Amino acid sequence: MNYRLKDLPEELLPRERLYKLGPEALSNREMLAILLRTGVKGENVLDLAERLLADSGGLAGLARLSVHELSQLHGLGQAKAAGLKAALELGKRLASADPASRPVVNSPQDIAHLVMEEMRHLDREHFRVVTLNTKNHVLGISPISVGSLNSSLVHPRECFKEAIRRNSNAIILVHNHPSGDPTPSREDIEVTKRLADGGKILGIEVLDHVVIGDNRYISLKERGIL
């Protein structure tokens, strides 16, 4: 059912939730909906925001697109694309201006908190690498592949490229299970061990592999696999 925003209770509307609870309480979908302001025919702004995140591979995927590429996405014209690109660029500048404000990862729960709300709704497996500095500050979250997890899609060269570029001390692997069940598969375990071996050669430690389900996660480090 394609509900209209005006049919929702006021306390569930993104802008009202932001005023009442603050931006920290909102999902990426809700924040994006506030920036977009309006939906398109047959799709309210929350649905539009969810589709754009899913089709682009999340916020990181949207941030990689040029303003021209954004304007070509269904539901975005030049005005919305320009506003969205400006907001994403401001976020990047803020993060680079104050390294101390970057999230710190001390546990699998910290990683889950960073990506859960976005990745739990994806309809395909997305594999990402979280790069960390020596103090475990997050330097970035890089998309590696989309599709079923296997060794051909997840190549060590791609996984460690951003870590080397950012002079990262360690990385954490993250991917989602669209089924909602984060139980690691045989392929998950094989890929994890392969990448951990590659990290040893490069001197970049693979600290963990966190599998995201529907509001659940499993750490392969906690399972004793790493």
C-alpha cells in the first residue's frame, strides 16, 4: 500500500520527529526525506528516499555520484540533486575538518550501530569495508560489491585499496543478509579467512567481519572465526 505522508500520525513524520527527538533519532531514510521534501507520482517522499538509498548502495553510494548522475535518478531533478549533493559535501567537509568527531569503533555493536538502520533493509547482499586509524576512528565505509557473497565478487585488491589510500591501520568487514538472519554461511567464513590472510601480508589487520540481519548482527570475531 502506497500511503501518503499526510495519512501518518504527526509523531511519525520525519520533520516533526526531528524537532521532537533530534536528528540522532532519525534513520538515513528519514533524513534524506527531509532533504528531498516531496515525493513523486505514486511514491511518497519516504518511499522515494528508501528507493534511492537501496538503488545507490546507501549514503556512501549517493555521495559518490556526481550532481549530474543524481539528477538522472528517477524522482530527482536538478534542484533536488543540487541540494542533496550540497548536503553530502558539507557532511564530508565536516568529517575531514574535525577528525576527533569521527565515530570510534570498540566493539561489533559499534559497527552495527553505524550501519544497521541502512543495511537491514537492503534487498541484496552489500559488502563493505570500514577503514580505521590507529585509534579506531572510522576513516570511511567503502562499498565493495553487491550480490551474493563469493570470492570472485570480493577480491582482496578491492577490499584493501581504500585502506591503503587512507593509510588505514585496520579494517572491519561488513555485509548484510537480506533474509534478516545474520548466521554466517560457509562462503562468509571462507571470504573472511581469505581476506584476513591478505591483510597479514599487507600489514593491515582485519579486526572483524560483522554480518547484518534485520535488527540483529553476528560478529565472526566473537564466534572465534577470526
